[in-house]
Amino acid sequence: MQAGLYLITPDEPDTQRLLERVRPLLPFAELLQYRNKSAETDLRAEQAAALAPLCRAAGVPFIVNDDARLAARVRASGVHLGEHDGTVAAARALLGQNAIIGVSCYDDLQRARKAAEDDADYIAFGAFFPSATKPNARRATPALLAAAGTFGLPMVAIGGITADNAPPLLEAGADLLAVVGGVFDAPDPVAAAREFRALFTESRP
């Protein structure tokens, strides 16, 4: 897993429109996560099944949010687990040893330590900034990233991240920047994605 942009899908009810929005951004993404909290089960299954081959063709790992069974059904690269989405061990048993399993750790260093002990593939912290996607999310600080660096896992920062406010997170140790609105809500999403990727081509301290 390389450092870079971890693109997360917006809540788009039209599957064809979702594919059209995602396709031009894949060249700039290290990972794509399907996340749609407002969709019904059938729509989530339809959209995940449509995105999976798109990502495979682009060579971008495809991660399903919250649902290991759906990830298995569409042959996704992995799953992202929140605090109520089951254990790393259960997801690993379902998806296999090569699956990418990430864990949301919010602002909780102990949860991150447990995820590392459970052999998660990455740990995610946030929200770092106010976020329209998660307006009531717990808030994390760059110091948390610095402290979690001792766990030896790739670290994802999430929550209201833009190319302008991201540098302190990278300096604190974030390997991946998880972004929804900072790309998809931008006037030019491709330009925004390119700007995020450029952050990782610059020398890091």
C-alpha cells in the first residue's frame, strides 16, 4: 500500500452517474472506498458490484465501507471497519489473508493499538477538520498520528481534508489522506485530485 490519496465515494444515488464521477479520478487514487450511508441494501450491492471491476481495470484497490460480506460478494480488495462492523479476525476469515482490512480509530489510541495487534492493514483517524460527511464525528489531532506511528501500520487521516490543510497531517505521519468532498465537491474534481497527489510527490520531512 503506497502513500497517497484515499478516495471515498460521495452519496450518489445514480449508479451510472457514480461511475462517471469516479472513473476520471482513479489515476490519482491509491485506494477507492465505496461508502454510501444513505443507500438501501440493493443499491449498495448494485453500486459496489459496478465499482469493483472499474477499480480492477484501473489497478486501484477497491475497499467497501462497513460491510465485509458485501466486500466478499463483489470480490473487493478489502473492507473498512467502523466500531460496530465486526472484528478484523472475522473479516480476515471471510476475505482471506491478502485482503486489505482497515479500522476506524477516530480519536482513540487504544483502539489503534488493538487494531495493530489484530493485524489490521491500516488504521484511520479523524475527523481532523469539520466535515459535511460526518458533521458529528469525534475530532482527532496531528499529535495522535505522531503517537500512533509507533504501531507500525499505515495511517489514514480523514475528515474535512483539503490540499491546503493537509500538510500538517503529512508532517505528523499520515500516509494516506481520505477525501470525499475535497475532491468530489470541488469545481474541478480532477484538478483537486491532482493537487492531492502532488502533496505526496513533494519531499516529506
